[in-house]
Amino acid sequence: MKKNTLQKLLATALVGTMVMSMTACGEKETTTETPSSSETKTESSAAASSDAAPAETVAGIEGFEPFAENVTLQVPVYDRGDSSNGCSDVENNYWTNWVQENFGDKYNITVEYVGITRSAVMNDYAMLAAGQDLPTMCVEYDYDKLASWQAEGYLQPYDIEQFKTIAPTYWQNMVDNGLDAKTQLGGEDYLVVGTRPYGQTTYTFLTWYREDWLKEAGFTEYPQTNTELLELYEKLVQNGHEAPLSGSKVSGAGADQNYGFRSYPQDEITWATTGDYQIPALSTDAQKNFLKWQNTLYNKGYLNQEYYLRDASEVEADFINGKAFTWSGYVSSTMNVLSSFYEANPDGDLGVIKCSGEFTYDEAWGSSNSYRPGGPMGAYVSFANDATEDEVKAAMMYLEWMAQPENLFTMQWGIEGVNFNYNEAGDPVAVGDQKGLAEQQGHNNNVDYWMVVTAIKSLGDIEKDVAAIAPQGLPEDFTQDILDNYYGQLKLYQSGYANVDCLFASAIDAVNEYGTSLKEEIYPEYRDKLTMCKPEEFDALYDELSQKYLDAGYQAVIDGRKEAFDAGKTTRLQ
């Protein structure tokens, strides 16, 4: 890919002009917008050539023409290191070739996919930036990462009027979902934003459990409190199920989320300064409760005593081989972990942990059944600072092409008769077992390729959408369980017991400086010490390690977030 020299911007606090409107999630704050540079340029050009008739431009795909010279477009795609999905090469497979044949070849664009390690996103982008080899588009689900990249000089602003002309379908999706006000960082247009249907919930991520083990232990339903869970786990061990919770080392963004251990309603300052899921909130009461829970599970033998040496694939293997009580993952019509489980355990009986919709509180543990809502935003997309004008244009064309209903449908569902079939109602139903197919879809029905448009595939009706993502070809049908969990989460959200994370309209310098080392180096070490210490040593050790964690940069993170909150550069607690 043709590159210019990467120009690093000063990583100073940015003047937040982004409109942080969260109407879809019950949050709203209005700030003053500064006209974008593209708007200023457009007005200046119009004034300078007012007597010249503008050339007629055809918006959208109908106006696309092949580039005179071949353009290389590099698109990031998550590499989850999961060969169980049958599509281990995320950069070169049937679907990457399909995009090339149906989009790239038509417009003289070479589409190259760049694998980004899902558990080490920031490291991968930093290495690519250092080598002046960033992909044309920089894509992530988390706003703070884009803000950090902008502060580090990874990104370039774009002409928003040009984007509206090239990608009117994509832009209209943003407008329809109230995301067109979220394009700016530091007063310039840097971002385009994908959508996230049903953002008040996170219903597509579920935990399955061994219902046969539950009944064997004398329980008729899944426990609603941690005190009851401990009683269940004790019975499981008594019944011969060693280390029934399995376990793996802590790594990556979103580790050790403490939403179920917070006090509700939340304190707004605590929520804003320590409530995100990116940097574990060691030093807070919620994290202390969570880690004391982990310490209890470890010391009672419910966790694998060498969990800190194990990765997620070993947890999957434990579940498949009948050694683990639970397994968690994103729901998809094709779920090879579940298929493999039933193959290995033909008499196995699984249930799904569902949100009841009623807030529960455990006096002994202070725990609840709260969760982290997804919010209305899907993936944030920006353009690399060293991408050429043609490369940026090719990226805009790619987003518009992917947003076309027929293209998006094919990427999400695949090929009729191969990846899906239509039911009597005329709705697509995925083929459950796609193993061995050349057309095998990647993780979660190719989500890492179409996430730039939407985070969740949707037919526009929750019951149809749940039926569409429910695992197919299994001995048990989980459709109603998924739907019940959705309605339970929605009720909890509407009651105020689940809150979208605070969003910041400017980069937090301390997050850029300390965030990676805190979550990837310091926290895992401290977390393991707290999990494996003797119960009577926990409180004193938590106080000691919390202070070290604060001194290592977390206090600076808290202070930086508080400053942004006080300056009105954040969303507010709903």
C-alpha cells in the first residue's frame, strides 16, 4: 500500500466538541459543535467559484467508477485465534475472496485483510503504526481507543461531505440511529459509526450450564444469588465434578467486569471515573467484591488450581469433554463448541443462564444480576493518517458497498442452500453445521467482516432476530431461552439497574500513558495474587495492591476522567 510518512500529533488534551447524545439509551448531553474543516472548505470553494457551474455528481454506488490505477485497500479483521470456527485464516478464505471478486475487481481495488489479535488490539495497532503500516481503516468497538489513536496521530480527518456523497446508505444508517452527531474528535470529523441494534442489552452473549448436573445436585432452577451458587458448587464437587468452573488466565480488554458487584443506583462520579470495562477498577469496592468472590471460588477448589497457566481454548475443551459446569460465548446459528459438546455427551442436558428482569441483591456478597449494555454504537471507523486520498476514497466505497442490503445479507447469511435456507415464513435460517464447507463462515457468521456496518445482524423484529441467531442443528432448542434473556435484560435496563459506560469527548492522557500497562501487565499479576492468597490475607493484600495500582497510573486515570467529567466532556449517568 502506498504510504506517506506517519505524522504524529501532539498527545494533548483535545477540545471536546463531539455531541454526546445518548437518546437511544436514555442519556443526553448537548455541547456546542464547531463547524468541521470539510464544511469550511466547502463554503470557501463555493465562494471562490460562485460563477462556475458545479459538476453533477451521482451519489452512492451508481456513481462508482473503477480507479484508473489499482488501489490497495487494507481492512482490519479480528483474529480471535479460534480454529474451532473452521475458518482459521481470517485474511484469506472464501469470504475475503468473495469480497475481492464482487467489490475489489469491479473497481480496480485490491482488498487486503489485516488480522488484528482480538485480545491485543492496542499492541497490534501500535506495532503497525511504528512500522508505518497501519491498515487503511482503523476499526474498534470502543470509543476511547479511537480517541487514543487520534491523540497518537494514527488517524486523519475526512471530508464529511465527500463521505455523504460516496456512502449515502451508510450515512443514512447513522442519521436514523442518531449517530451522525458522533463524528468529531477535537473539533474535526474523524469517525463514522456502525450501528448496534438492541443496544440496551447484551443478549447475544450467553452462558450455558449443565442442567443435568444442576438437577443431580438437587436444584430445580439456576440460583439467583452467589450464596445459593456456593451451595450448588459444593454439591457439584461432592458429586465428583472436580474444579467444575474450569478457568483460564486473565487477558485482554473487558477482563474481570464487576457490573454484578456494584451498588445500585450507581454513584455518578464512581461510574464516570472507574466504571468502564477497559481498565480493571482495582481499588474500588466493586472490584474488591468481585475478586473476593474469585478468591472464594479458588480456595474452595471450584476453579482449576492452575487457571493462570491456561487459555480460553482449554476452558472450551473442559466443557466439551464434560469436565466444566459452564461455558460462555456469543450466540450464533453455528456454534461448534456446542455441537462438539453434544457429540461428546449425547445424553448431556444444557440450560441457559437468563436474566429474570428483577434486581437481585445478596446480603453476604453485595452482588446483583446487572450487566453491561452495549449502547447504540457499533464499530467506530476512521482512516489511517498515512492513507492516500485514493485509499480513503476506496475505504468509503467499501463501507457503502458493505452497507447495501444485498451485500450485507450475503456476508451475514451466506449462500442459500449452503449456509442457510428459508423457512415457511420466508425468513432465513442458518445451517447449523458448516464444518468442512469451502463456504464455511467465520466467527459468529462472519461478524468481524460486517461489523463496520452493524454489530448485530437484524431482520427488524426481535423474535425473528432471536430465531435467526439461535444455534441450529442441536438436540436442544435455545430460542425461547435467548428471547427470555433479552426481555429480562431490557426490563432490568429500564428499571435503572444496568447502565451504559461513560463516554468521553476527548482522549484522556493518562489512559494513553498507563492504560496498556495497567490492564495487560500489572492487573493480571495483582489479580492472581488476590485470587490465590489465603482468605484471611485478602483484605490487607487488596489494600496494599490497590495503592500500588493507583500509584502505577490508575489514580492519574481517575483524575483525568474526573477532569473531563467536570468540564462537561462526558455523557451523564442515565
